[in-house]
Amino acid sequence: MNEFAHGFGIGLAGLVLVAGLSVYAAKAKSPLNIPVKTMGGKQFWSDVHYLAGWRIQRHVWTGHHRLLDPNNVRRAWGGINHCRESLAARRTGLNLRPDSDHLVILLHGIGRSTGTFSRLVQPLEQAGYDVANISYASTRRTIEAHAETLSALIGELEGFSKISFVTHSMGGLVVRQMLSERRSWQQYIGIHRIVLIAPPNQGAGVARILKGFWPYRWLYGPAGQQLTPAYVRGIAPLDGEFGIIVGGTGQDRGLNPWIDGDNDGTVKVGEAALPGARGVVRVNAFHVTIANAPATVRAVLNFLQQGRFNEPAPENPTTKRPRYA
């Protein structure tokens, strides 16, 4: 019992220390920084600014910010202005600027991270696109809040005349919510194409069943409560060129035998449907791995470059500018 109390006390003291440091960072103008390798932000950090692989993130609970380099090493922390100044000081020396005028934004789903697209980033960069693999605290805020954060980030982008989106699962709903109204940045940044991977466009029956289950509510937070068909029906459909990649077997029975009909283990094929899609392609993969499946990578490249899933992709769709001159 004494050992348990001792361990509990140490753990509690650690939590208090971390909380105290976070509050200090939020209030301090320029706290001392020791470069530390981070996990890049999982469920408690949201990207609020992006420049050539560098990201400023905000903590979902404390509100303090940090600046991460492309290797997820923390280079500054504290207030947002301090992080902006730290990034500006590095901008000239490192010649931080886009490689092209076309940015592809990758947006993961609920409970996931940027690792969702770990096998997609390099092929997109090799094809000539700039790629922003965005992290956000998917389980800690509503879909509307995530949409506003994403829109604000896009509004601060520099050097891009067009953007495309590749989303997984709930990430597609965030983009739909964001584009349900005209944004000021759309005056100078055009939306090229959108690929929705395993999106619950009609809501997820699984979420409807689990929404009242307290472990589900705790794990998936407010956004998890919004994945039901009743809520998702209120999100406006997409305009423009978009395609859908669904997971399933192509048979009457899907990858999860407990879900009626073809499915990817979580989302039914029919739940991914959305009027206006330029194309729909099925990949035999589970929901959590479909974004990294080789067939998905090929399909994404084809659609972004050709506006369809079944055409061979050209090698260089954009003209790259060297970042380091």
C-alpha cells in the first residue's frame, strides 16, 4: 500500500509539474527552449501555421504553442507570437519557401495521426507537389472547431495558388464542413481536387450504436458524437472535382462480419457515397490501413493529376523550384 501511495504521489507530482510548465509556457513571452524530439502531435496538438515543413502547433488544453521543424524537433515554445518570431528568424537563413504553387493537404481521421499517410507523402512530393501532412486534436474538439482551425491555417499560407485535399475518414467531414461556406482565402487560392478515403459521408452506423457507450464518449470526444447519420446529413455536400476511395471486398459481406453489407471494418461502402463524385474506387483494405495501401496511393496520384482514378499518372505535374538556393 505504501509503495502504491508512493508511486501515485510521484505520478501526480509529475502531472502537476507538466501542467505548471505548460501554464508558464502559455504566459511567458519567450521561455527557454531545449530542442526536444517530439511525436509531432497526436491527440492534444493542432497545427495552426505551416511553412515548408515547419509547423506551429497549439495545445488543446493549455493553449500554449510550439514550433516544430520538419523532423518534429521542438525549436521554440510559449506564446504564438514568440513561435512566429522564431520561425521568421529562420526563414531567410534556411530559405524556407514552397517548392511549387500547388499544395496537397493531408488530413487524418478521428483518433489517428499523420502516420495515416506515411506511405503517401513521398510519392506526392516526387510527383512535384508540396505536401502538408496536418495534425489536429481530432478527439478533443468538434468537427466545426476543426474546420475553423484548418481554414485559419490555410488563410496564412504563402506562395500557393491552388490546393488539393486528401482526407481519411472524419478528415473528409472536416473539409466538407470547412467548405460549406465561402472562405476569404478562396479569393486567391483555388481548390483543385479532393480525394476522400473511407469517408463516412452518410454518417457511420457504428457511431450511432456506440455514441451512448461511455468508453466511446471518453475516447472519441465531441467529434465522435457527431459521426452519426443524423448529424452528418446536415453537412453540405462538396462542389468541384472530388473522388472517393472506399474499402471493402466487393462482395455482399465485408471485412467486418458484424456490419451488414460490404465494409472496410468500420465504414460501410454505402455510407461513403456522396452525390457529385467524379469517381469511386474500391480497395480491399481495412479502414485503419487503407490510406497507405499501394492501390490507394496509385489512385490518389491518378485522381489529383487526371481527375479520374483509372488513368496513368504523368511523372511531373508541376514545376518544382529548389528550396535551398
